[in-house]
Amino acid sequence: MPRHLRPEGLRAQLAIVIAAVMALGVGASFVAVYNVTGSRLRAQIDSQLRTQLSEWQQFSTRSDLSHAAALERTATRFIAAQRYHAESLLIVVQVAGGRTVSNNSALLVHEEARERSAPETTGLLDSPNGLTTASVAEAGGMRVLATPIRSADRTVGTLRVASPLTPVRQAQSSLRRSFLVVGALALLVAIAVGIGLAGLIAAPLRRMARVAAAVDAGDLSVRTGATGDRGEVAVLADAFDRMLDRLERAFKRQRDFVSDASHELRTPLAVLRAQVELLDHESDEHRRHESTFTLLRRLDALDRLVGDMLTLASAESGQVIEPRTIDLHDFFEDLRRDLPLFGDRDFHLHAVNGTLQADPDRLTQVLQNLVRNAVAHTEPGDRVTVLARAHDGQLDISISDTGPGIPPDQLERVFERFHRIDGSRSRNDGGSGLGLAIARAIIEAHGGRIRAESAPGHGATLQIELPGYRPAAEHDDSSAGRVAA
């Protein structure tokens, strides 16, 4: 048997559940319809019996009921003068001190014989007043309406009108047979539909299982893809794919980190090794001192490189930021004071007031990296502009310079780790080559984005867009100033 059709398989379990629900539904419907049908038919019989009682009351009002013989004559005339009724309707008038009059003498004889042979049982002739159900000889169960006949404040007899419950039994029997046939067909259809529906539901789950098996084997590129559904299975498949995306990115970050570390650390380590070997053979004290100073400087650069790589790895995993509310007025004032420290440039800062949900330390790191990048590609006295604007709950910050600009085909690649641009904006500042990559990782960890704009020969602009801005209750919309170099 195929595994998905075994009792422990999802398709089989869903089909069993659907079939069980259908069976319970059909069973509950049968019980309800069965009882309602019986109740309605008995109510019709009871109404018919009450109608017969009403006819007797109207007829007997004009008749003499003072003694037994008169009551017998009245009962006989009443039975003879009856309107049309179903043949099964039984009328019995028991006359006190007289004989019993009925429209079915044969049935009456059998009932009297049963009463004599089994006086302890309740039959037609001894049924209590009101509506009851009695077992009648040769007729089975009957619905009986009994009422006393009174004349001059005394009881002179009893009128009993009865109708067999055979129509009720026949209707319920027919209903039972019909439900058995219809229920069996409905159950078969439910099983077939359940298997088909279970197959549709289980298909994306089986696809997800195959994807999980492929991932377990080491292939992180596979995805479940669209399921063609908008329900919970589609939500699960989408969440599964997003999880695989994050997992693939995490593995890629790990591979990139190992690759970058092995590539970028090999050269400085080789240089350090060579310098240490030279230092070991250097006898001149002055040269030894210079070599030691150069060695320490290269170690500091190597330490910065390792630190930047670790920062980038943490930022790309989203674990590096701790957002809190930043007062932008104080934030930009701190930046205004720090700008002259980056070099002899014509700095201009245009700030806004308000608050921003962000990590102030990491955001400061991003702006410092971008300003340092602008300084590295401009000459003393060139203008570097930091412009902040706010709109629709978003803060835009741009850092512009008047340097040589970025070639159009390099605008996206400048944010790649260790990427170098041939020509005027090549990495010549002694940095690690990770500044822009770190900036992008930190901005994206905040839910924002960063991009580069440039016209070659006319400078470059790095544009940051950050969510989470809120204007201050009372403030000047902006403040601008020139920062002395």
C-alpha cells in the first residue's frame, strides 16, 4: 500500500476524519428528521382525533343522554351519520350499564377478549382520559383520545376515538431505508472527496518535506514555491521559504566571512611575518625602532580590519543594533562638532529636529564612515554636505561631495565588501574597504536603505532612508550652518 494511503498517512487520516464527520452529520440528520416526521404525523393524528371529539360534542348536545338506551341510540346515530374519515379511524362509545357501540365490531370483539385474558395490561377500552398511545389487538399501536360523556352532572359513558400509528411507522421505515441508501452514497462520495481534498492539502506539505530533505542533504537553494492556495498551508509554505532564505543568507555570510578572512588577512600576515624576520636580523637600533613602529602600525590596521569584519558579520545578521529614541537635535549637534576632525574640508550640515527610533551609536558609525569616505575622495577645501530631510515618518540623510564621482556601472557595487573602483575613487585612504558595506548592513538592519548617486566628474551623493521619524511638538523645521574646517 502506498505510504500516503496507510492509516498513519496524512491523506488517509484526513479522509477518515472527513468520512467520520459526514457519517455523524448524516446520522444526526436522520435522527432529527426521523423524530420530526414521527412527531408531525402523530400531531396530525391527534388533530384528527380532536376534530372527531368536537363533532361528537356538537352532535350529542341535541340528543338525549339521560339513560343507557338513549346513549346507545345516540352513539349509533352518530356513527351512522359520520362525515368521511379514513377507514382506520375507530370510534368506541362505552355506555355505563349498557353495551359498547363501535364502528368496528370485529376489532372490538378482539379487544374485549384481550382485556378478559390480560386485565393487567392497558388497552383501548381501559385507556385513561386524554390522549394516550395504547396497544390494540389486531391493530398494534394506536393513538387514543378518551373523554367522559356526562349528562345532568353524572358520567353516563366514555367516548374513545382512536387511529392506528401504522402511517407513522411506515413513514419512518421508508425514511430509514432512504437514509440508509442516501447515507451510504454520501459516505462513499465523502471518502472520495476526502481523499482528493487530502491529496490537494498534502501536496504542498509533501513538497515541503522534499525540500526539507534536500536542505538536510546540503542544498539550500531549493524552495517550496507558490502553493496555489491562500490558506494556512500557503502561510506555512511562505514562512518555510522565508526561513530558508534567512538560513541561506546566514550560511552565505559565514562563507563570505571565512573567504574574506582568508583572503584579506593572508597578505598583511605575510607582510608582518617578513617584517618580524627582518627585525630579528636588524642590528641598527634606529632602523629597529622604525621597523617596530611600522610593525605596530600594521598590527593596528590588522586589528581594525578584523573588527570591521566582525561588525559587518553582526550587522548583516541583525544582531548589532539596539534601537532607542534619538533626539535628532542633539544627535546632529554632536555630528556638527565632530565634522572638522575628519579633515580640512568645507563642511555644511543641514539638520532637522524631532526624534528617530534607531541605534545612535551605529547610526553615528554609518555617518562617520560616509563622511570619511567623502573626505578620502576630495581635496582640502572641497565642500562636503550633510543634508537631513524628513517626510511621511521617514528621515532622509544625504552626504554629498565634490570629488571625481562614481562610474555609473559601479553605483551598486560600491557597497560590496572589499570592492575597489579603478581610478579616482579607488580605495586609497588606508581603510579596511568595509566602510560602505558596514553602512549598508546597519541601515538595512534598521529597516531602511542606502544608495549611491553620482555623475562622473561632478561628485557623489550617498542617500540614506530611515523609518521611525517623528517630528518634535514645537521646533524649528530645520537648522543649517557651515562647519569650520
